Amino acid sequence: MTRIRKPPVMTGTFAEIAQEFIKYKRSLGFKYADEPKCLSRFCRFSEEQGTSEIVISRTLAEKWIAPREGESEKSRSHRITCIRQFAIYLNNLGYDAYIVPEVKGLNHSSFVPYIFTHEQIAEVIKAADETEPREVARNMHLALPVIFRILYGCGLRVSEVVGLRYKDVNLEDGILTIREAKTDRDRYIPLSDSVKKACMSYAEKIWWEKDSDYFFLAPDRTMISPMTVYQRYRRYLEAAGISHGGKGQGPRLHDIRHTFAVHVLQKWIKEEEDLTAMLPILSTYMGHKTVRSTALYLRLTAEVYPELLKKVESSCAYVIPEVYHEGN
């Protein structure tokens, strides 16, 4: 007889928002199989510490990540990563949460994102264009083709795209305003002519909805859920003939952002641009905290396009990192 395991129970002050956090991470393509257990334990721990509001103080965070007798480095690294990600999520929602620093050397990530070919991206967007209209999903067949063009054409995170408000979309100048994103900084994203044209066409078709807050509307006139975009993405992959390894195995929806960065660098390398000058521009465009985060894509670009390796190494070998880490 197969034993059915019950999902971890969230309790206390953080219970509801911890569940929302898990749903959010899974909507981005992360498997998040073990993290709920960790968050469940953190919920109980915070209760024991007398936490009565959605606040992660530095004291609470440091007590939580303190080394435990008999605990492996891998297990502690998992606890640290989990609470870091949860705190970042809370900060983005406006809560006061201390983000513990990364502890170097505890656990090295070997994660390598899936980089789509130009042909595969074209097939995914073609599949999005063929989304059929449905009465229960009003306007989704209009929104999704544009959403996927922005994901690839601008390299945005899915949360940034679905969170766009009408006031953030300047179609006259072709500029998107991304407000309070992952790094808590607003940034301006210029659109290519083709993406701007797609946005204008979409806006014209839903002109009667323009009194709404969000640019891309769910059927109930609220923000489209990232999970909805992810579910459609899985269908588009199938239609494009791209196999998927299951939740968390990829290609993830976030890999479209990685692909954007690699394709931009590929173009610059072929055009013999000065990458040491161009990297800060790409870093700002993508909303990275440091240029080093963006430079990680150089090694990946050279691995995906080995014929470009010599050009990369000759122009800026000193900024090419050896290991690619997840989370950009």
C-alpha cells in the first residue's frame, strides 16, 4: 500500500504568506519540493521566538541560520538559501525582512540554464500567436503573444511583465518602466520596433479596458498570474517540439531571460563590440546589482557558441567566471 505524504503545514504569523511564496516560486518554474518543509520549520521556529507580525528581524534570521550540531554543510546551506529567498520576496512586497548574506563555500551550484536557439524561440512565439480565444479566458489570446515577445525581447522576469501597469507602458516613446523590481530600483526598458508594434496592436484591441490598472489583464481584470503564463508556456514548448524534463528540470520559463542575455552577448561578440564597455549597460538593463552577475553570461555564451570562445577570451577573458550560479 502506497503511503500518501501530507504536505508540510504552515503555522503562525507567516503561514499564509509562506504558502503564497511557494506558489510564486513554482510559477517561475522552480520545483520547490524540499523548501516547503524548511519554511514549515521556520514558521514553527518564529512562533517559538514569539514573532507576532510579518517581520524577519536580523536577530530572528541569525538565530535561524546558526550552525546546528550534527548538521551537514549542505543542509545548512539549504536553510540559508531558503530564508534568503523568502526575505527577498517579503521585501519586494513591502515587509521588513532582514536578508542574510550568502555564505560562500558552503554549497556550490552546478546549475546550468537552458539556452534556446533562435529557431526555438521563434517556434515558441509562433505557438503563442496561435493561442485560441476562449470565453473563460477573455483577452488571454491577445495578451500572451505580447507577453512572450517582451520576455524574450526585453529579458524581463515574468513577475515584471505581468506586473506592468498602464502608466508604466509608454507606447509613444516605446519605453517600459519597471518599478521596485528584484533590486528595489526602478529602471527604464526601451522596446525594439517589433515589440513596440506588438504592444501597440494589443493596446488598440483592448482600448475599452484602458481604465484598468494593469496592462495585461486577467479575465477578472486583475493581474495575470505568473502561474498562468507558466502553464501556457509548457503548452507552447510542446507545440514547438521542445521536450521538458518536468517541474524544476527545465527548460524553465526564467530560461527565456537567460537566453535573452546570451543572444545579446552573441550579437555583440560577432559585431566586435567592446564588452568591457557594454556589460555595464546590459547589467543595468537587466536590473542586476553588479556587473559580475551579468558577466556570468559570458562563460555561458562561450559554452553555447564555442566558435565565439576565442573572441571572448581575447577581448575580456579576465571577467569570465568559471561557474554559473542560479538566481539572476
